[in-house]
Amino acid sequence: MSKLSLNDGLPFKADLSVKPDVLAFFDEPTNTFTYVIKDPGSKACAVVDSVMEIDYAAGRLSLHGADRIIDYIRAQDLDLQWIIETHVHADHLSAAPYIQEKLGGKIGIGAEITTVQNTFGKIFNEGSEFCRDGSQFDRLFEDGDEYFVGELRCHALHTPGHTPACMTHIMGDAAFVGDTLFMPDGGSARADFPGGDARILYHSIQRILSLPDELRLFMCHDYMPNGRNVEYESSVKQEREHNIHVHQGVSESDFVAMREKRDATLGMPRLILPSLQVNMRAGHLPPADTNDVVYLKLPLNLL
């Protein structure tokens, strides 16, 4: 198990000769992509960044998007082996436990989930029943960890800055970058959440941009700048040459100044409070109250 700092380079070599099939599912209300990644040599597959819908005003959850993914995996007779979270999302709720219940597979996230759990466990004043050791997940990935989807060799690359637990997952010639990067005309993720850091984010992005030019990069979100159609796939070369926030030639100090100035103008995501409470539990809901009803908390004047 490799535990490298961000300055230690890459703990593995990407294999561009293996080209997994990647299918994107778009959740329009949260601008989120969920991916089904199939091993080209078998029926094994993985799901990255699933979505559970919430009508916040009505207090109602639904799983229509997850059901579409489940139906697709069943129709293709695939074997779901991994359900990956690139990080603890602040803008949508995870459907990972629901998908696992229907299809199996292991739920995985970066090992720094414990930092996120400790931070937001305090913010939401969670009691002793809320474990802060990441045990809600089946696998906690360290930097450089290797795992397999069938015969497809996969690697986890620690890319914090947006959150401490952010990981980029590299599967053959495809990499799933979470919120660390957006399409070139979208720039980069914000770094002002508790535990975020613009300087660390810059170095994480440089790790991604040091990967081979041809590596396909798949985004977790797209906000369609300037009214263009939705897009979700870029490449290391495209990001290095054209990303509006961090293209080649942008210095660390310039990026940090831009990111911090920009973040100061941004409001909190609409679903941050329900999302964090659910996602730090691997997509599970908090325990029901004494009346058998589940409640989410609304802390005031904290974020």
C-alpha cells in the first residue's frame, strides 16, 4: 500500500492499452454524471458517483436515476463489483447503498473520509452512534492503491483540495476525476468547504495533468458554460492546454489567488446540508428518531 505525498509524483503507471466501455448517466437537477464502467475482458463493471434524488422542500427521496442504472446493468447481464465515490459530495445524495442492495458490489471512498466525518460530525453534532472511522464503507482507498474490476486493473490517486477525501480513479485509459476538474471551459472545483484548500487543489490538478496526454478524463459535473450542450469527457492534453483556470503556464500563486477570490463570491450548494449528512454515511440515512421517522438537521449560521 503506497502512502505518497502530493509531491512524490505518481505511484503507478497508467495503462492506456486497456480501453473500458464507459456509459454516462446525467442527473439534470444536480448536473451530475454517474458512470458505468465495464471491463472489456469480462462482464464485470463498476459504478462511479451515483445519485439519489431529493425534493428538499417536500422532504421526499426517490431513486429513479439509480433504477435506470440498475436496469441497464441487469439488461447487459453485468456483474457489479465496485460502487465508487470520488469524494463526499456536497451537491447530491449518493444512491450507493440502494444499488448495492439490488446488485451487490463493494462501496469505496478515499481513506481521508475519516477527516470529513470528524469535521462534519462536529458540525451536525452527531452522537456516539455515528462512527468516524469510515466503517460505513467497504474499502478506504489510500494513494496508489490497486484494485480490479474483473480483469481491469484500477488505481486510486489521492487528489485533495476540493475535499480532503477526493480521489481520482484510473481504470485503463479512463480516469474519473470527481470535482477536481471540470471541462476545459468550466475550470476547476471550489476549495472553500471545510477541509478544502486551493493550494493543495493546485498540486492535485498537477498530478492529474502529469498523466499521459491521451488519458480520457470523465467529469462528475458539467454546468454548460455559455449555454453549450452538456459534455462530460475531456483528456489530459485538452485540460493542460485549454483549462481556463489551470492550463499550462498558470502558476500556483496565480491559481490560488484566482480560486480564493472566486470562491468568496459563491453561495453554498442548494443540497449541501442533506448531502453531507447522508454521504458521510456512505449514502445511508441517519437513524430514525423515536417516532420511526428519519430527520436531517439544519444547523444555523455555521457554514
